Amino acid sequence: MPGTALVGIQWGDEGKGKVTDLLAASTDYVVRYQGGNNAGHTIVVGSEKYALHLVPTGILYPHCIPVIGAGVVVDPQVLIEELDALENRGIDTTRLLLSGNAHLIMPYHLELDRVQERRLGRNRLGTTKRGIGPAYADKAARIGLRVQDLLDPKIFSAKLEVALKEKNLLLTRVYGRLPLDKRAVEDSYLEYGKRLTANITDTSAVVQRALDDGKEILFEGAQAALLDLDHGTYPFVTSSNPVAGGACTGSGAGPRDVTRIVGIAKAYCTRVGSGPFPSEADPADADILVEAGGEYGTTTGRKRRCGWFDAVAARYAARLNTLTEMVVTKLDVLSCFEAIKICSAYEHAGERFEEFPPNQTVFNKASPVYESLPGWGKPLGQARQASDLPKEARAFLERLEELVRTPATWASVGPERDQIVELSAPHRKYGQHRG
């Protein structure tokens, strides 16, 4: 049975959590395949609000098995705190499966993330300071500690000793920080290991068996395509691969197992931290979007930068991920605008770019080319089918489909689970993507 990959096609914060929750209702497994607790998904169920950072969204459905794959970097303290918080709210977390091959975020990763970002000064990347980048760097350098190391105290102790010799030297000699105490780190992490032992397994084998048995698998990414380490707006990116291809490397599934690829796009754009943002709105419109859309980070609480829908970037992400369909979220937020802008091209040095620019110099200096559509000026929260939407809202969605060259299957019109509109777009074809 083919799997479904769910990917953000902007700079993150597109509302992937709600869409994952929607699809998880009929899914057997939800597999998180990359990132760490630098991302967050917010789910609203009636009067209850859940902010998930490491635990896959499927945890909220009793029939669904949530899986944290090998491509994720795990802060065990954060994971345990999240599991405890869910248990205290009556959610069974014993179903969670954690890959033994996933890498651990260690205390020195957190410390290095903070001091390195501070040292960059005005050139800082805007990281969440959760240790994500340093953990992935150690993974690539083949000196990282993995979840499975927690199960063998001797191996963990030996690997930690090697790591701390280098990290403490770096912290003390370069950054003027105090060294970390090996015994304290070792004791705390081995306790985390005891707590998580029942959850740790070979998740790639679990996923492959489930696919062979005809189970429905949903591959859940964090961040988004424009933050991809290899294909995003480098260096203002994350340290892993949120694109659909990362679903295979991060979970252990094979490329033939992922045939449905759902792209999530907000009806406008946001990004957190530093980096170029061609369609960033003027301060007045940006403030409206922040407040109407509640644009504050789930993980950090930081106010997000806001702008108009960037069709050039979305088109690039759709091609990169070979999307089969698209979900547009937060359509209701635009109800407060009389006119709505869409960035359909860029301009730089007298040249027009309808495709993503070939180098970062052009992208960093590009100016947006806008087209303007009439707003609808009425709330959308009660809409449940396409005919319930004002004609202006339907025209906006159809224009996004044309520009992104991808059919839209759903539009979200509010934070609640049932505030979703099913569209008829699967019957329309846009010929760009191989999916």
C-alpha cells in the first residue's frame, strides 16, 4: 500500500499539524521523518489545544501508531516531558515507537547552538537554539550519540567521554564557557534511557512490515521545503531534509512506497528568523496578518514575519516535491483584506523571474511582482464545502492552483478540526509534476 508524504511548501508554520491530524483519522501509522523539537504542530480539538514538538500528531488517535524515525534528532528530556504532559491529559503514549538509530541532542549541542548563534552577531541564522544544527553536524561527522546507545551504559559512557573531550575544549578555550560534567550528563541520560526503553525499536522494519501488510502510512515532515538543507534558501535553512525525498531516508521506507505527496501552503507566507523574504508585507499589513493569524511560534513564541503568498517559491517547492495535491490553510485570515496580493514573479536588474532564481544573490535582492485579487470581506469559519465559499475566495484558490500548477484538495477556514472545506480540484489537471 503506497504511503502519503505531507510536506510544507513555504518556510514552515503552514498548519501541517492540522492536516496531519485530518489525514491521521484514517491512517494506521504516522511517521515523523526529520527535524527535532525546533518545530511545533498545534492541534485544536474542541476546547482542547495540543502543542506537539517531537511526538507525531497521530498520538491523538487511539488506532494510530506514532513513529519517530531515524532521521529525527531527539532531546530525550523534551520527549519525556511531552509524553508526560500528554499522559496527564489522558492520552495513551505507550504506542509511540522511537528509532534506535535516531541521534541524540546532548547538552553540549544546546550550549554550542547558543554561543555560536551569539557569536555570529548580525549574521546570525535565527535558530531556535534547541541544539538541532550541532546535533546534525555531529551526525554527519560520525561522532554523534544515538538513541540505541542509551541501552548500553558502557557504550554510552565511552562515546560520551570521547565527545566531551572535544566539546569541553571548544566550550572553554573558544567560547569561554564552563566545561560540562561527564558524570552528571551520563547519569541523567541513562535515566532517560530507562524511561524510553519500551519505546525504542527498529522503526524501519516496523514501517516496512506495515506497508507490506497494506497499512496506511503517513510520513510527517517538520519545517518546509524552502528550509531544506540542500534545496532551501541556504544558509537560512534547517539542518535536515524536510522535502518529500527525506521521508524515505528519514524513515527507512523505499522510494516506491511514497506515491501521494501532499503539499501544505498557507494562504499567505510567513517565516521565522533571518533570511530573504521577497513577498514580506509592509508593517501595517504584516501586523494585521500576525494578529489575525496568531502568527507566533509554537515552539519559541517568536512573532513570525508575514507576507503575501509567494507563487514563485511555491511553484519551485511543488516541482521539487512532485506534489500530487495541495492543501491551502488559514484562508479565513485573509477575510479582513479588501484586496489580496499574490507574488507571481520576481524582478531583479531589469529581468523578470517566473521560476526560482538560479542563485542566492538574485533571490536576496529580488523584488516581488504582485497581482491583486478582490477580497471577500466575510468570515469563512462555517464553510464546509466549496459552494459555501464566496466567489472571490474560490477565485483566489483557483488562481493559486494555476500559479503553483497543483490542484488544491482542501482549504482550512479555522483552527478547529472540522473547519475544513473539501474542494473538487482533484478533477482538474496541472501538467507540470510527475506525480
